Amino acid sequence: MSHEMYEHDHALYVGKPAWHGLGTVVENAPTTMDAMRLAKMDFSVELSKPIVAEYGEPDYYGAHLTEASKFHATVRTDTTEILGIVNKNYKIVQNSELFEIADSLPNAKVETAGTLFNGAQSYILMKDDEFAVNGNDEMHEYLCLMNSHNGTLSLSALPTSIRVVCNNTLSWAISEGSQRMIKLKHTGDIDTKIIGLKDALDE
């Protein structure tokens, strides 16, 4: 299914529902923090300890285990589901931090918000009619903030004219606007990077 909304995914839509009929529809734009709750995105993600794998058949001494690797699992704490496997330098950006970025846009209102792949990816679509970043003068109706907990998406901001409601429309927006995206890797001083992103979006 192209929407890629699974058992533990949810979404919020303002004004009109998505084509797939899933999620919660509200008449008026909520605050960013209310949107996080209504979209059921108020969960946290943690890194596991370094992964140790079992291999082969157990023998007299028990199971065969590898040495601890440089890889960790990202775990959704409310469902205990493994969302992805990342290296030791990976820095988690919580959904709440994505909404804090959205909240720093004073004139914008939440249009849609949701998760995909059981929470491995998340997005917030803000509406303001005048979004342009990365030195591009072309104005767009929406700004899509997106993130992942499995390494498939950088922490990103994308001005777009596409109403993102699922994986299909998110992929379409990225394909149409990749040159306009601001992308931040999940490494290094992520807090400073987030501050820089807020500053860039405030210009």
C-alpha cells in the first residue's frame, strides 16, 4: 500500500481528509503541541545498547554470540518496536523536537502531521503561503518538516505546493523539490544544527 501507514501509525489532517481515509480530521488548525497529541506522535525513541547477534545452532556451552557491534537499534518506547539499525554516531531527533521547530514558525499553521512505517518516519506540514528557503525566491504554500528514526530521512525542511498526507505524497514532494531542501544529518552537535535550522526558516 502506497500510503505506508501501518498499525501503529496515525495522522492529523486539517479541513479535509486524506485520500486513504485514515487519521483524524479536525476543522481548524490546532496548536503545534495539540497537533502532536492528535496525530499520536507524542512517543519517544531511544537507542539500544550495542547489538549482539546470535548465530548458528546452540551447543553444549549455549548460544553462539557475536561481539558487541558498532550498531544500535532505534526503539519506539511505547510499542517496543525496533524502527531501524544505526551506527554509534547516530543522534536521535525526537518527534517533540520536530514540533518545536514547527512551533518556531510564528505565522504558520499545522495543515497535516503524521508517522509512517510504524513511526520510523514522521512529518509535519505547515501552511503559510510564503515559504522559500535555500536562497530560492520561488514561494510555496507549505513547508514540510520531516525526520526519521531509521536513517532513511535526514532532519529536513522543504517548501512545497504538495499537501503531504502519506508516504506517496511525501515521496512526491521530495522528488519535486529536492533542490530546495535543507537537510541535516543525524550526527555531530544536533542541538546546534536544530538552532541553525530554526534561524534559517525565520529569515
